[in-house]
Amino acid sequence: MSEELAAALAGEYAAIFAYGPIGVRLSGANADQARAAEAAHRGRRDALVLALTENGATPPAAAPAYALPFPVTETAGALRLAVEIEERTAAVWRAALPATEGDQRARALDGLTDAAVRATRWRRAAGVTPNTVPFPGRPG
């Protein structure tokens, strides 16, 4: 198992954790989007764990808890955290691209693309402009 795929798995674990505090601060369509995002991260985590296991690797376990970069006490903070989580997830998948090939590379590209699209949706919901970034997952 490459370090990059282990980091991508850790990123998925952290994203799943973060959507707990995000989801409880949102309502309506944003809450639906948060549930869908969490489900997508769970699906990506499960697929990566399965793929790594099938290739003889022992995937790292999730941490019992993760430190959020800031307190989430209202809707604006939840939206800001959702953007940040998707940007961080895009970055770990982007980092996995050069270390992968074949099916693993396709998985990394899908992870990067999905996180970038979700980050764009969250930026739009938060009223952040521009809604997109030129190179998703690339450090600022």
C-alpha cells in the first residue's frame, strides 16, 4: 500500500467525521447535500479499504476522533468547514495520482474530481466567489 493511498484513506475518515458537526448546523437542501456528501465519503472509504485488502495490504484504522480546524457553531461555519474538508480531500487524492496506476489511478482521479465538485457546490452555497478553483487539490 502506498503512503499516498493511506493518506487518502485518512482523508476520507476525517471527512466522514467532519460531516457530523457540519450536518447538524445545516437545514433544507444544504442538510441534504451534507448527508449525500457523507455517504459519498463513506462509499469511497469502503471501496478503498476493500481494494487495499484485496491487494494484501492492511488499511490503517480510523482515529477515534479528529480535531476540527475551527469550532462549528452556526451555518456559516458549517459551510466554511464543508469547503475546507472537500479541498483537503481533493488534495490527498491529487497527491495519490503520481503514486498510482491503472485502477488505483482511476480511483484517485475520481476521488479528486468528486471532492472538487463538492467543494464547488459548498462554495456556491456559502456565497464564496469564485465558486471554482483552477487546480483543485493543489496547495494555494
